[in-house]
Amino acid sequence: MTSVFARLLMLVCQAAGRAATCCVDRENAPWWRVLGHDRVGATLDRDAKIEMRPLIVPTASTRLPWPRTAGGAGRGQSARHIWLVPLLVVCGQLALAGPAHAVNEKKPKPVEAAANVPTAFELQLLYSDRTWLWKDGAAYFGQTGRPLRAWTSAPDSASVAEGRWLVTNDGKMCMEVAWRSKSYKGKQQRTCYGHRIKDGAIEQRKEPNGEWYSFKRAPEDPSDEYRKFEAGDTKGAQFEETRKLIDAKN
């Protein structure tokens, strides 16, 4: 947009310059020399006396000069002023609009505030030495070395996973485990859950694009996901039972 305003300004001001030149008596020095703005670099002698003759403005119909009567010079100057005023107004408006628009473009956009997330230490306190109960299984988050054991016992699809868990300072808890069942043995994969603090409560979602839901509030709410956490390895026996069943078939 700034370049468009600059081009319009150049064209209009060039037109204004040509109009002003047509209105000057060419037998005398141009008006810009009288003002000390000679385009060829000439300078004025301050002691020199410059005599200007009345401007001659051609009429639109006959192209003849105004009659040189007592009031002729006044009419010529008035016609020149009437001709130049609209052009100068347009030049001024474009000159002001261009810089104003450039300032608006350079004005920095407001930066969204960074989300408040739990630290790695805070997440460790939430998960360490706890069992997360699922619909058809559970996962235990160990302490030393952060071992992770998980199992599911859905009909005809029992599986177990072993690996480790970790936490980050950007609010994520990740599980790095390899799942296996009677029919397959998978490779180690990472699954992460994001956490954020909103209105004094902790929310959780499955990364990267899951929906946020309530994880832990104070006081706790029955709908909090953290209500599904139990202290200690409360489902260790079920994990061992499922693991032996799967290993025996392989």
C-alpha cells in the first residue's frame, strides 16, 4: 500500500509542477529560481534585484492572455492559485496518508501471553508411584529410573507394555513403551499428554491435537481425570497375570 501512495503522490505532484510551469512568463526567470530552488543547481545572489513581470494565464477557450489592465495581474494570480490549490491539497493528503499507513504496518502486533503450565517437578509429584486406571487396564508410573508398566485386558485383545515415562518443563508427560500381545510385538513409541493451568485448575489433553479436559481441581471434582489415579502399584498383580498369558502363547 505504501508504494501505491508513493506513486500517486509522484504523479499528482508532477502534474502540479507542469501546471505551475505553464502559468509562468517564460521570458523571465522561473518561479523556483526566485525562491532559491533552481533545479540546475544555480544559486541566487542575495544582493541582486529580481524583477518579476505579472504572470500570464492562458484562457481555456482562446489560449489568449488576460487583458493587461489594472486588475489583470490579480486575475492571473487568482487563476493560478485556483488551479494549484486542489492539486496541492491532494499532494498533502497523499503525503500524510502514506507515512501514517507505514506506521500502522510497522506497529507490532500484540503477542499472546504464554500459557501457564506445570513444571517438570510438579508433574513428577502428580505421577510418581501412582497407578492410572483405564477402562480396560492401567499404567503404573514407577519412581527410581521412572519405569512404566501398562496392560489392557479387553476381550480377545489383551496386551502389555513396558518402558519408561518422562516429564518436561513445557507441561508434558510422555510414555515411551512398546506394546505386545498374542499376535504382535510392537516397537517402542512415545505418547504424550499436555497439561496447562487455567483458572487455578490443571487441564490435560492428548498431544498434539486432543481436546482439553479437567485433570485436577482444588477441591477435587468427581469429573477430574486425576480421580482415576491411585497411590502405589495397585494393579501390579493384573499386569503380571496378563504378561504371563501373552508370553506363554508366543
